[in-house]
Amino acid sequence: MTKTKKMKKIIETVFIDAIAEMFFVDVIVAEDEELSIDCPIICRLSILLPHWGELILVFSEDIARELIENTLGGNVSEQKSKMVDAVGEFANVFAGKLINEISPNMLFELGLPKIIDKSSFDITNSSYYAQYFQTPCKKFAVVYCNFKNEP
């Protein structure tokens, strides 16, 4: 198995487990990797140690809303700030679990999650791994991962 395939498999496993644990949402690897996500919530998180790199999580508003509703209960359709907070918190949890899976028993350091605007989001011509996920109801999320010093 190539490093890219191995890394994508690790991202897949950790993301699916983390989102199920934290928000009680089942996701699977998306069939379509040419997704267009309207009104995305985009979170960028730097990984400082032991593998310098970056994670970018892109959630549709639909899946972010489902995360919050599953956690808090009730309808939060107009509370975008809670959706943004949930995506940022999930980015921290996911990054911690991912680094622990890649380099068990090592100390790691993460930057603070930053919500970025869609207009400043461009990863074309880059070396990011991309892994696409969907809920059974076709609500989408994408994880982009880039390590400068490959684990």
C-alpha cells in the first residue's frame, strides 16, 4: 500500500470514528469526489508537532446543523455560530485522534482552529490528501490533509 493510500485509509477510519463518537452521526466515504458544497463552513488547523502540516475540514451547513442538533437536541437552523463552534471543536478532536493514530504515544501540538471564508479557500495545485464523506442523507464533508514532513 502506498503512503497516500495508507494515509487516506487512516484519515477515513479516524474521521468516521470521531464523528460517530462525538456527534452520533454516521458517515461513509462519499461516492462522488467532485462535490460542490454550498455555504460551506471551512476550518483550518495547523499541526505543529510531531508532523508539521495542516488539516482543512469543509462541512456543508446541513451536516454542521445535524452535528449540533444531535448533540444539543432540538432545531438550531438559524444558529450558525453554534455550527461554526462545533466544526472548530471537531477539528481539534479529529486532529488529536489522527496524530495519535499516526504517531502513537508522542506529544503533539496543534494550532487553534480558524474558520476561513470560502473566498480565501484554494487548494488547487497543492499536495493535500482529500477524503470525501457523506451521511446516508447525502450531507457532505471533506477533509484535506497536508503534512510537510510525511509521517
